[in-house]
Amino acid sequence: MNKNNKKLKIKHPARSTLFGIAFIVIIFVYGILGSIYIMHLNLEDALYFTIITIATVGYGDITPVTVLQKIFVTILAFDGIGIIAYIFSVIIDNFSERIEKSRSGLAMRKKLENMKNHYIVCGYGRVGSVVIKELLKRDQKIIIVDNNKEIIENLKEHESILDNDNVLVLYGDATNQETMDKFNIENAYGLILTTGSDVNNVFIVLSLRDKAPDAWIISRASKKENIQRLYNAGANKVISPETSGGLDLFLAAIEPYLIRITDINKKEFIEEEIKIILKNGCNIESVEYHLPGIKKPFKREVSIKTEEDLKEQLKERLNSQESFEVLSSGTHSQLISGPNKQCINNVIKELKEKNLLIGVDMSDDELFKLNKENFKEIIEK
């Protein structure tokens, strides 16, 4: 959506309509009173004369004679032209608006029908906005659904995220079956519920789980006691903002396309392995260094998505790499996300071919044992 192509909208249509009605009433009052006191007509003739003058018909059966009468009739006639112009503009604007709504509605339906491999975010608020921004950083397609018209209008007017062609905004109640049918959930990567109502979230999960049994559904739980209820309803993951936030919802949403790869932690291989990951359309979310004697890894959030990110990270990582090489016994893990499983499988395949891969989704216990053995070998050497 291009902001430069946006049409100016009247922010208060009700106020504009009231102004128009008030203007017409004032002109009629002016015409009738003027016809009575200036043209010296009775009420019936005054009403008749006002109407034909405003309508610019003027049959000529009643004509102004004095200067004052001529000034009065001239003003009334010009006001009549203004009223006619206003009425025509209202009709044209309403007609144009209906055509525009019809066109945009058809375009929206077509886009929704054709949307595939997307995420559906129900509820745009503090938590929802974090999830959406994280998804957009990774070029994901999104349908935003909210039943608050003010939020939707505000999004359309001010939020730069709507400049992105990957984003569609849908006004509607996500608990309504008609709205649910527009989600195209069968072709979506996942559904993320960020509404503040646990009751609504449970209802949406139940309804959509029935409609799409294999859908990946992530839900926010405002209260801890409702976490299990949401799991029972059919949610794959439930995140409570009391203990975590929007970023955790995002990571839960991409979990089917998120893996932990453990590879060789050597300075000369870092750039090559990162390029393999980026080349296949994947992102590096974090790096973990496994230190001997410590089961929990040392974790760094990095978020590498582009070549520019790569250059920045290389500067940081290469500076501290030699000490980490020894401490982590030549291994580290990277949490990578991808647009689909095929991209992730391609990364695994290439890392194997380059003999850089040690393992995929290894547990902390497995890595602890591996590092202990590797570190022992280093000491013995």
C-alpha cells in the first residue's frame, strides 16, 4: 500500500452531514422570511418562490422590483446553486465511495484467497505488534485480524508496516465463523492469538482446531490458570506475558521451522557457514557456546538476516573467537529459522557436505558430554 496514493478522507462524516443539513435549513429560512418581509408574499407564495429560486427555475410569475428585492433574490439564487452543487457532490462522493469499497473488498477477498504460507495474527496490541515486527523482519506474509475498528483505521492511517505488500489487515471478530473462513488457515504456516481475552482465545482455538486439525496454533494466556485450558482446547504452544512476551510468541510461532544446529567453532569456517545459512533464505536467531563443565550454554542473541548483518557480526565474533574456540572445545550451536522445512534441510545438507555439521537439535546433555570429551582431548594434546 502506497501512502502517496491514499485518498484524503473526511475524518468526521457525521459532522459534515450535519453542516450540510444546517446550511440547507438556513437558506430555506432566509428565503421564506425574505419572501414574506421583502417580497411581501404570503406564506404559501413565499415557500413556492423560495423553492423555484433555489432550484434556479424562475417561472417569471413573481419578479423582484426594488433594489433590495433584487439583492435578496440574487443571494437566494446563488445559495441555490451552492445547495445543488453540494447535493451533487454528496451523491458523487457516496457513489465513488461505494465503488471504491466494492473494488477494495473484491481485491481483499482475492488476496485472502490467494494467500499461502502466511501467519495469522489475531489481536493488534502491544504483544501483537512485537510479533508482527519480528515476522516482517524475516519477510513473512501476515494477515492481521482485529475487531477494534479504531485500531484498524489507525493502522491504515499511520503504521508503516502496512506499506509492506506481505501484510493484509482484516477487520472482524476472530470468534465469528464468517471471519474465520477468511483466514485461509489451511494454507497458513501458523495462527498466533495475541488478544487479551483468554475466553476468546479458547473459543478461537477450539473452532480453528476443528476446521484445521494440523494447523500450528500459538496462543497468549493473560492468566496462568488458563494456560492448561488453552492446551486442552488444542493450542500447540501457550505463552504467558507474565513470564514472557511478544518475542517468545514469535519464536513459538516459527518453531516448526526453527532448528538448533551444532557445528565446528573455528574462525576460518564462520563466514562460510553463515553464508550457507543466508543463501538458503534462513536467519540466525542466536548463537550458543558450550563450555566444558557447564551444562547450560552461553547464549548470544544475534539476529543475522542479511549480508550487512553478517559483516557486523563477523567483526564482533572474530574479535573474541580465539578464546571461545578453546573454551567451547571447538563447537557451538546456532538457532536458525527458515521460511519452510526445505530451506532448513538445504542448510543441513550443505553443512554436512562441507564437513562443518556436528549435529541437529542435540540436547544440552548430549552437548555437555561431547564438550567434556573434546576438552579432555585438547588438554591431553
